[in-house]
Amino acid sequence: MAHSNEAAEHLRKRGSFFRAASQSIWVPKIQTPDEWGAANRVYGPGTGWPGQRNPYLTPYSIPFSRAFSSAKYRRVVLVTAAQSSKTETFLDIIGERLDNRPAPILYVGPTKDFIRDQFEPRIRELFEQSKSLAAKMVGGINGKQQKQSLKRVNGTRLRLAHSGSSTALKSDPASMALVDEYDEMLANIKGQGDPLGLVEARGDTYADFVTGIVSTPSVGMIETELDEATGLEFWKQTEPDAVSDIKSPIWRLWQEGTRHHWCWQCVHCKEWFVPRFKLLEIPENATPLQARRETFLRCPRNGCVLEERHKAEMNAGGRHVAPGQSVDQNGLVHGDPPESSTLSFWVSGLASPFRTFGERAEFYVRAKRSLKPDSVQTAINSQFGELFVDAGGDVPPWEEIYNARLGYRSGTVPPEVRYLTAGIDVGKRRLIYVVRGWGYRGTSWLIKHGELLGETAEAEIWSDLDDFLATPIDGHLIKLAFLDSGFRPGKKEGVPVNRVYEFCRRHRRFVFPTKGSSRPLLRPLIKAQIEVTSQGKAAPYGLELMRLDPDHWKSFVHEKLVWPVEQPGAWYLHNDVDENYCRQLIAEVRVTTEDNKHQWIVRSRENHYLDAEAMAAAAGFQLNVQHLRGRGSRTPPPAPAPAAQPVEPADVPPPAPRRNDLYEQLTKPAGAAAPAAAPVPAMASVKKGRFFNLAARLNR
């Protein structure tokens, strides 16, 4: 009996021990940041969306927030517009980690004022909204241990720092770092390097350390490319040698990553597309109010009209898709994104539920009307989340150039053409050419344009150019060709012969190397001897380099784009030009800076046809095509001259001798009889006729 009582007491104590142990074991909740936010955050009546937090208003931010639980990526990047819920997503991430898996967190804002006036009050609001977090703050929300830049909660720290304080960035280790508005940060912190490098050094002691970086982008040159397999138009990845074209730090980080794009499915045709600014249909010459009322989105696949009322449905079914992936009609994404340690997302500002299509269009139109590039940049960056490239300059849109084509075909030489010139731009793997015909007073016709493909460091492609220049076009040979020598094909140690100069030397009669000047020239075209002897004199078989003023010749091409077609000097395009050619003509634009200087802004690196046209125009100038007279005029015939009044025969001057007659008169032996049909003029008349004839020859 005693033994039974002892056994019972032992079991009771053992059960008590296990109950106490079970109560002391902390089991974290398994929640995603968006789930935690929906369960714990409540907005007050003074907010724009009072009530329970709903992360699904911005579904594009959910994959970004959930990526912090994955050990696959060391960086998670989000590029989007202002008022797109970036900060709210950060707050969900912070709240979930501190509540369920407490670990030190470092938050970095762009400035001290931003931390003090904007972010810290929202952190306090976060703790007030979440009862779970508020109960875990040391000493309460207003406790003495809670500082403006340091919050102690659930046994760990939340450090708030700004990019201007290297001390704060290096003070605490962290398991997670969140960097806000990266493009606004200083490029260098008191000589101690990039703030991102200092931030990521805080995570060296944590195996699962991850950095989250968000920002609206700023300035840079970016293009799109169409994925033929999926029909999606992605932002084109910048080539390594053109990285300097991207000034925006966040966009550079985004391009290093997986490059996911937020995609919509059209509610009408059910095709997928990437929403972006150029798809907005803003009425031409609209006032800001008209833009707000009448703007809509045009589906790029079938031209469907998409209005603001369709946004919620398209967002709800939206998907992040990276280059190399596809999405089917059911919204399933197939394939793997590009390999990278950075998971990156881009979301158009058009997807934000907090601003309508019309409101964003109104903001843009108002900025455009201000005529201030800074205002337009703010609109493009903050309203649409896209890079800004100054698109100023007095040039027509490419569609207008395309619609100005004439009815003749490529390779056809109109009868008005007197000369053909060629401009050839040299790239690493291709030669881009333009052949232009010239007629009366510089009127010109595009005859051919295209590319010769091949490594320009090798000899084969130059043989192709030999054949091209030697082959007549519709019975006409190219009279003068200018070849770009600004790019040297191949490295000198690998290809000691300069392919461009070698080609021009073989065709020195009509092919000349050109090089654009980095500063304005006294004349738009200057000849220079590029080969000299050891004594500094011109080599007997040296080449003549044509130094061109790029500002003059590119401006010449752009002026011709809007030249009246019925006037002499008009500039015509054949019917076979395509969108690519037209876009390249306006890939650079000339703008006037605040100090009244002129600057060329590069819209696209694909500007080869503009360069080729500029060289073809310079070659025409070298041939004096602007002074061509006689046949070939496409201008309207002159008005009939008034009838001549009859005069007495004695008042009629002797006719000017023809060139052959004058030659015979000047060279016949003394005393020889003059032709019976033509009286011999006085010597004064002979000299006068001679000079008239010479002037007429020069003006032909």
C-alpha cells in the first residue's frame, strides 16, 4: 500500500514537472508578414483606409514580404512608385519578425528628418495597433528604455538609422536590414563607402541575414524588349559596357536580380501584359482636368480599353513574371527566373490602388506644362515607378516619321536623284548603313538602309562592305561614303591593323573615315591628315580624316524631319522603313540647359541610323548638293513669266555664244573666216560671253 502511494506521488510530481516545462516552452507562430499584418494591425478613423489592415489591396507586395523567410536570397529588391504601400509592407515585416521570431533588425532611412518625422511615428503607431507587440515592449510603449532611434521589444532591438550616420550603421549586428528610398541616400558616407555595404556588414554573424531594399527609381536610360514566346514586354537588361547609362542605384540593384515584372491579365481579351506609362491614353493637348477625367489604359495585345474600375480585378489576379518565365490563362507561372542571389521586383505605379489612372495622368500633364525637366522627372519616377530620361527636344514622335513615308520602294532611285552618298556606323558585330540620294537644292531620298552582320574585327564583313559599295543601286553607284572611325574593331594587340582605316585606304577615292568632335568646330566639316612622317609632315599616301561636328549634323537630320515636303531641300523616306529605323532617328534629342547651352540627351543606345544619316548628310555637303540646280527639281514649277514686250532689233544684244562656238572663236587662226551663220562678235562681247558661260557652268 505504501509502495502504491509513493508511485502515485511520483507520477503526480512528474506530471507537474512536464506541465511547467510545457508552459515555459515558447512555440513561435508560423505566419507570413501579410497574414500577421491582417491579424494584428488596425487603422484608425483618421487614416485613408480605416479598419483592419488588408494587405491584399496591394497583392504585388506580398511576394516581396514573404521572401524574407527564404534562405535562398541575400537581397530582396522592390522598385515601384510613391504611394504604393512600400512602407506598410516594411511595417508588416518588422512586426511579424519581432512578434514571432525575435531577432535584431536594422532599418535605414534616407535622412535624419525622415526617421524623426515620418518613420518613427509610424513605428509607434504599429506598436499601438498590435496588442501582441505592445505587451512585449520593455517598459511599455512610453518606457524609459524606448528611444526614438532604438526600440526594445521581445528581448531584442529595432535600430532606426539614417544613411548620413555611419556610426549608427555600424553600431549593432542585425539578422535583417531594411533600406528605404535607396535612391535618395548619399553615394558616400563621410568617405566610408556605400551605405549599403556598411548595412550588409552588420549581418556577418547571421547565417540567414537578408537585406530588403525599396525605392522609387530616378534617372537612367532604359529600353524594353518583347519576349516573342510570351508576348510580354520586359525592361531590357543593360549591357555591362552601358551600365553608366543607369544613374539610379535601385535600378542597378534590380537589374542584378531576377527582374520580376508585375503583370496583368486583360479583363477583355484575357491576354497578359506588363502595365507601364506608355500604355496610358492621355488625350492630346489635354488640360490637367481633362487628363484626370478622360485617361484610360490601352491593352497592348489587342487594343482593349481598360478603365480604373478594372484595376482591382486585374490586381487580384496579377502575377510576378521574370524573363524566361511564362504565365498561362489560369495564372500559373511556368519556368525558372534568372539565377541570382537577389530577388528583384518591379511594379508600375499604375497598379497602386491609392491613385487612379486619371490622377497620375493629371500629375504628369501638370508637370509637362511647367516646362521644367525636374517636374517631369518627379512625375515619371513617383507616379509610374519608371526611370526618367529627358525626352525634350524639338523632334516629332516616331509614329509621325513613320507615317510620312512615300510610295517608292527600298532600292529604287527616283529620276530626280543626281548623287548617292552613304553613311556607315561601325559596331562590334555589325555595320549599319544608310544610302541617300540627292537632287535639286539638297532635296534627298532614302534609297536603302540596313545592316551587315559579322565581327568587325574580322576581314569577312569588310569584304561584304566591298561588295555592297561596288554594286550599283538601280543603275547608280555610290559617289561618296563616310565611314565611322570612332569605334576601333578589335583590340590593337589582337588586330594590329585598324580595319576602318585599312578599308578607307583601299577605297581612298570615295570612302573617307570620319570622327565626331567632342567640342564645337568652326566649320561643320574639317579635313585633317591622320598619317604623318617622322618629321611631322603629311605622309604621301596618308588618309584624310573627316572631322564632323555632331551637334550640327544631328541637328541637320532633325530639322529635315519636319521640313515641308513641297519645298526644295525636303527629306524623303521610302515605303519600307520600319519602326526601329524611325525610333533610332530620335534616339538622341537636343535640349537647352539652364545656362543656355546645348546638350544631347541619349534616349536609347540604339541610335545607329541617326549617326549613319548624319554621316550621309555630311557626305552630301562635301559634294555641294545644297547648290544642285537643273533637272531633278521636285518643287512646283515657277509661275509663268509675263509676256515680253517687243523691242526694236537694234536694241537686242547679240546672243551669248555657246560653249563650243566660243571655243572655236578663241582658238581659230588669225584671219580665218567666221562661220557664215554666226556673225563674229566684238572682243568685249566674247569676253563677256566667256564669263557668263563660266558662271553658268559653276551654277549647274
